[in-house]
Amino acid sequence: MADTRLIQGRYRLLDQIGRGGMGEVWRAHDESLGRKVAVKCLKPVGPQHDPSFTGVLRERFRREARVAAALQHRGVTVVHDFGEHDGVLYLVMELLDGRNLSQLLEDNKAHPLDVPDVVDIAEQVAWALAYTHEQGIVHRDLKPANIMRLADGTVKICDFGIARLGHDIGFTSQLTGTGIAMGTPHYMSPEQIGGVEVDHRSDLYSLGCVLYEIATGVPPFDLDDAWAVLVGHRDTPPEPPRSLRPELPAFFDRVVLDLLAKTPEERPADARELAHRLTAGRASGPAAVSALAAVLPPAVRPGQPATRAPRLPSWTRGMTTGHKASGSWALPQTPPDHSAGLTGEWTTGVALPAAVVPAARRPERPTPPPEMLAVLNSRHNAGLSLGRLGRWNEAGEVHRAVAAEREHALGPDHPDTLASHYEVGFTLSRTGRAADALREFGRVAEGRERTMGPDHPETLAARQEMAYVLGQLGRHFEAHQVYAAVLASRERTMGTDHPDTLRCRHNLAFNLSRLGRLEDSYRMAYEVATARARVLGAAHPDTLVTRYEVAYALGQLGRWTEALQTYREVAHARAQALGPDHPDTLAARYEVGISLGRLGRSAEALELYRALVEDRTRVQGPLDPETLRARHGLGVNLGRLARWEEALAEARDVCAIRERVLGPDHPDTLVSRREVAVGLGWLGRWSDALTVYRQVAEARERVLGADHPDALASRNDEAHCLEQLGRGAEAVELYRRVAALRQQRGVRSD
């Protein structure tokens, strides 16, 4: 088609402007009428498709043409002509000057559209659907990509490619019976998913999904797995849009929730009723909707999550969950919520004595307008929401932008400016940029000390985060010094049982274990767990995090019986408070298995890991790193029970998946590869084991360095294997090389 450039001697193709599942769209020139048009061509079907498949696609294309050509409404794309040329079906439409809603969201970096625009789009689409439904036509694939907004603000519904005439049931059944997907998962109604008869109210549900997305930035069920999305549509009540974006009008929130009702009978009766509701809603509050457009910048919109976080009890909000002491697994920490004091005033919820901020040092700046401060506050809170949902990169972008604007409007040392820079540091630390985070927190700590004083809670919060990122960087001695200083200040100014004091002591206990001071770490963690149980309650997540740390310290000290009991108690309490499928609960169960294995109770550990693998697969999927870690534990315990053929098969399977998912040099992949070598050795296949041990050693040397403890351990494995093969001289030489590298490393450490 592109080679001929001219269709039926009339439509000259100029350039391709779109491509979809069914075909291509070209900008073209109608040489008969001298106008620009859009031409949609059925995508050429190759010989790999059977004739019945090709026939269905061609029939669907003709169907689109006949349906669309019958529609004449300002809210529906006009179809001028259709036919077939050289075996290729084509549809000639008006050329639209605009962007579809999916493109508008992409242009806006996935942030929601302006509230007045959202309401206007909703009203226009509702009136267009009212018209098409009254013609007996159901679109059946309404989604952002099929709704265009023109340069003059007109909204048009496009692509009735899988629309159907309501009275023509047999034809639709014939098309859908081929197994070709009808509809898009994020916008499908429950009745579409169930495969039952649909009517115009299915389009209303899809419109609800579209409006939800352009209003909040995400569809109502924003999940990675298509099946999970479909189950969400069928079974899960959506979060109200206003819970994600509070400035949405109340009437709009109600309309969207009514559209997303699970059964058609609960939705608006028809699109005309919907349009009247939207028109009435706009008329009842135009001032509020218009005012919003004046103060909310288009680039950033608050409150748009990407995923639904697991629901926790209300009392868990705002509390840190700490991290696993081994360093191989971490629970995210929740940043302090600064929103309560961000008003643009020189206040942070704590009165500052005049001596703290001398008048001579206070910035002489004009007071920014309240509207600007409100906008910045709203955007700051949007960034906090993104962080709570784990969208750290996006949160960082928002906080950097707000920090720059606050610095310009309020000054570099204003508490609000420093609060934004604090959040920038927090996002950096959570995205692996610890060195950058350290600089950012250092800047905030210095600014807060100047303006608030060294013992102010906000100053101490910044210094505590400095200690945390020092630990991330492996600088545990420096981290210890900072934690100790912050703890002393917190105990002096807040008391020993204040939650912030206890959080600092928890982190200090963790850092002590990284310094090898295991007894001190255990003792402090135990004291913190006792205090948190007294202050917060025995089942509070923070208490359980510290008890988890106690169990880890017990294990490090070889006290595995006590560790097992503590891990079991934590797992049970987390299941009660957070649910049996919560990641924290599953993590505690994993550690129960580790403890059982250490105590030689491998049969019990094996059964535990089998159940854990099943649960992790169900909750997180078979390729999730935590699922694979549970499978690794299962394989290890098969080996401990001398079931080496099974252990080797499990290790090989996990290794292959980890290599594909995580990469060949990932630490977990190398651990699995070593387990393969262990199994080969126990089966007496020492030559094969030697090859695998060497692969692991070479990879670890390449990634970590020749003198890294893990690389040296791998070379020791290799030497042991050489001994088993009777190659004693080579083994001795390798042992000597490992000893020399260990000695060099020890000298450098000193």
C-alpha cells in the first residue's frame, strides 16, 4: 500500500501517523476534493495466518466502515469513504488535528489532566455516547487511545473497529468466537470479562475507567498482570478518585464510582442521563473548577499512584518498618510526613525561639501569594504520596521541582525549602544513589542547624538519614558515630521512650551488627523491642521489626533455638496484623526455615519451604526474586536430607531462572550456581563441579574483586574440588594464593 501511494486513483498517501493492532493510519490527500484526510488500511496479513483468521479481520474492518459511516455527530470521527484496493481494505476519515487522551497523558509525564479539562472531556464523551447508543451502536473498546481532543477543544470518539449493532447478535458471536481479543483489559467491563451479553452500559463502565485514569494518572486497577487486572474489574471495589486527588469535584467522584459499578443495573441508565449529571455538576460549581485551573500547573498533579500498596491497619500509617539485618532483603521505610507544617510560614509545628533565627539572618523576601504556597504544598504532598507507593523516581522529580521553586520564592534555608530537599535525599537513598543522598541530607542538616538549632527534631531527622546512607555506603563506623550523637540528643530532648528515639536506637542496633559487635547489637535490639512493645504494643509493626532484628542477632550468635522461637512469634503476629500474604509475614516465615535448617531440622524446613514457595508463587509470581529465594531454600534442605538428585535439579532450575531474570553475575544467580556445584560434588561428579566452581569464582572476581571475601570463598571451593580430584599440588598453590590475598586485605583494612 505504501509503495503504490495512490488508492483508487484518488487518495494519495503522504506519511504514516499511526499504527494499531488492526492496521495503519496515513495522512493522505483526497485529490478529487483537494482536502487532507486520514486513511486507515487493514494491516497486511502474512501467509502465517490461516484463511479463517484473515477472513475475520477483513469482515471486522468492513464492519467498522459500515458502522462508522452511519454516524454523524460532532463527537464522533466522520467517515468519508471505504473500500478495497489491490486486496487491501481502507477507510477514509476526517483528518483530526489533536492528540488522543493516551498521548495527552504521555505528554504530561503520566500525570493527570487539569480538572476542568477532565470534566469537559467527560461531558463531551457522554453526549457523543448518548448519540451512538441511540443509534443502537456499542463501541466495546473505549479507551484513552480511542478518544481524541482537538486543538479547538472538541472531543471525538474514534475507532469503532469492534463496535457492533445491538440487533445483530449473530454476527458479533461469530467474530468473538474466533478467540481474537475484544476490548482492552484496563478498560473492560465485568460483563465483557465474563463473556456474557453486553449493552450500552458496558461502554459506560469503560468510560468510567478512562475518566478515572485522566483524573488520577492511573487506571482504576493498575496492576502488571493482565489477569489480576481482570479480576480487579470483576471483584474489587475501586478506590474513590478523590482519595488519590482530593481537588476533584465531589460530583465527579460520585459519577465515576457509579460508572464503575460491578453490575450494569447499578450504573447510570444511559449516557444521556450521565451527560445531564455532568452538565448539572459543572453548572453547580464552575467557580471551583475554574479556580483550580488557575492555580494547578499542568506539569505536575498530586496524588497519582501506579500500584495499589497492600492495605495495612490505620495505625501503621507513618511508621517505619525498618530493614532486614542481613542486608539481603529490605523493607521500605516511610518518610516522616512534613505536610502538616508546610504553610509557607517560618514554622514547622514547633515554636522557635528568636535566638534560633536572628533577625539579621532572616531573609528579606516579599511574601509569596497564598495561592502559590498552596500549590507548592499540594505538589509536595503529591510527592510524598508517590513515595509511599514506592514510585521513588517520580517522587524525586516532583520534590526536586518543588525544592527549586521554594528556594526561589522562600529562600534556601526556609523550613519548607529544606523539607523538599530532605525528600529529594530520601528518594535518592531509595533509588540506590546513596552518595548523592548523603550530600543532600548534609545540606539539609546544615541548613536546619542554622535556622532551627542542632537539637531540633527536623535537624536530627536529617542527621539520622545521613547515618542511614553512610551505612548504605559501607561506612559503618562513621554511621555509628552519627547515630550515637543523634541518639544522645534525642534522649536528652525527647526522652528515652519517644518513637523517634526508639527508631534511632533500632538503627544503631542494626549498625552495631554490621560492625561485628553482635552482643551489643542483640542487647540493644532487645531493649528497643521491649520499649516498643510497652509504648506501641506488642503487635505493632515497629515492635515486630525490632523483634525480627533480635532474632537475627540471636542467629548470628549461634543461639538458633531462641532465634527460631522469635521468628515464629514475629511471623504469627504479622499474619494477624498485616495478613498471611503480606511480604513482611512471608519474610519472617523464610527466616523460620533458615533457623530450622541451622538446627538440623531439615525435614521441617523442607515442608515449610514447599508451602512458602506455593504462597510466594500465588502472591508474587514464579519469577519473583523472593519466590526464587524460597525455592533455593527448598533445594538446600533437599541436599541436607541427602536427596541430591532432587537438590541438583532444583538448583539448576532456580539458577537458570535467576540468570534470565536477574542476570548471570547477580549475587543470587551465583549462589544458585554454587549450589549446582555442591550437588555435583556430593554426587561424585567432581570434574563437572570444578568447572562450575571456577565459573562462580571468575564471576565474583570480575564483579567484586579478587580479594573480596566471596571471591576468596569461591577459590577455596575450587581448591577443595582439586583435592577431591587428586590434584593436590594445584590445590595447595591455590590455597596459598587465597591466604596471601586475605593477608593483603587485612593489611589494607588495618
